Amino acid sequence: MEPIIEKIAQHGPLSVYTVRQDGEVAYGTITECDPPGGKNFLCLRCKKGFMACRLLNGEMANQIGSNAALFAGSSFELMMGNKPAFLSDGVRALGATEEMTGREIFRLLND
């Protein structure tokens, strides 16, 4: 099943979204970091960790013990279809691999 992504609020350069898939829901934000059309910062908070764009430092996620999966892409649609660029040790311990898509990691982090 394809995820259902819905914008629920907009405050200047910050947009808040819900992402629903297989009966699970997560909340995310997209912040415009550069002028419109530039790079965006994405973060999706799941039950067991988070999915975010590669603007975050993956090694820092390991140092603080976060369950983090980082992806290329400037939208949640791209994130859900892409394979991860980085998986923290915690996400790997939950069973995530580089061969999984964002949709599969979403399921894992919300199980």
C-alpha cells in the first residue's frame, strides 16, 4: 500500500505533515532551508525512531543512541521510495538494511 501523505499545517517556511501507511501514522516536518526551490530539511518522527534527510549527521545519531534512517530526497514521497543513505546502529538492530525502501523502514519503525 502506498503511503498517504497530507499537509496539515503551514507556518512560513515550516510545513507539518501526517504520513499514514498500513494503519500507522507518523508526523513530520519540512523546513525550507534555502530560497524556494532549494534544499529542504525533512524529519519524520516514528514510534521507534525517525527518518530524515541527509542534512543530519548520521554518526551523531549513533553517538547519542538515536534510531535514525537518513535518505536523499526533498519530499516525503521521495523519501518513502528511496533506499537509505545511512542507517544508525539502533535502526540496524531493529532489522533495517540498505536494501530496504523508506516504506519498509517506516513499517519497521512503527511496528
